[in-house]
Amino acid sequence: MNKKMNLLLFLFFLLANNVFSANKDSLELISVKARILYTGYYNEVAANKNMNKNNFFVFASITNNQDTAISFYLWTCDWPIENFTTDNDSIYIKATGCDANFPKLIKLKPHQTISFNSLAISHRQENPKNNLFRIGFCFYDTVWHVRKRPPKNEIKWYWSNPLTLVQISHEYTIED
């Protein structure tokens, strides 16, 4: 009887641990979603190279997955290159020109979303072998991180859904 009771208790704790362990890992702090909006030409401010290169413009959104508010820093002008990256070395996000670039504190309420329109994406080379990529967002929670960006592999990146750079035709789509 004692062995049966011990076995039942053991099974109960094992089952209870498996059931409740699914809730141990909370959702990621934020989630990143992205989609390609359109293709076109981007006015490169710094240099005249690649002026006639076709670019892809991406919409990205960051959602607070927490039940509490969160805060992070964005650069006022350089957020496309300071707060975002791609996971494909042949695809990059282009910078924008600006006169006053400084970190700005952004606060998101629980489950609130911030949207970024028209991230300009381009290839580093002609005819790349891989057009698949994801957009990564760097969550700077202190100004210290913003003042001196650590190496890319030491940053906590939150990644979007996969995207593929393909020429977009001028048609319409119906979404569910």
C-alpha cells in the first residue's frame, strides 16, 4: 500500500510539474512583426552610390506582450539602423539623414503596439543568393546601452517573422 501511495504521489508531482511547467516560460517581452509594403527608389542622403537601386520598404511593429507597461529608448532619427537590423548579412536597413539625433524614451502600455513605417531595405550586392531574412529589434532599456552599442552578437534581439525580398507588382491583395 505504501509503495502504491508513493507511486501515486510521484506520478501526481510529475504530472503537475509538466502541466505547470508550460506556464513557467512567460511570453517574450516584446514581439516583432514585419511585412514588405512596396518597392521603389530611396533617396540616399550620404552618398550617390546605389541611387538607382530598387529598394524594399518594410512595415514593422513592436508589441508589448506583458501585462505591465514597458519602456525603452529609440533614437529620434537613426532608429532604423540603431534599433533595427537583419539576420542576413547581404540585406541591410538604410539610414536616414537627420540634424538632431538623440535617444528618446518610449513607453508602451500593456499589449500596446508601436509601428514603424517604411524601413528601407536593400541588397549589399547584385543578385544575392539568399533573399530570406528577418527584422531584428534591439530593446535598449537604459541610456547606457544607447550611448555605446555593444557588438551585435552581445545584444538581445527580438526577431520578426521571416520575409523574402521579391519584386512586388502593382496589384491588390485581399487578406483574411
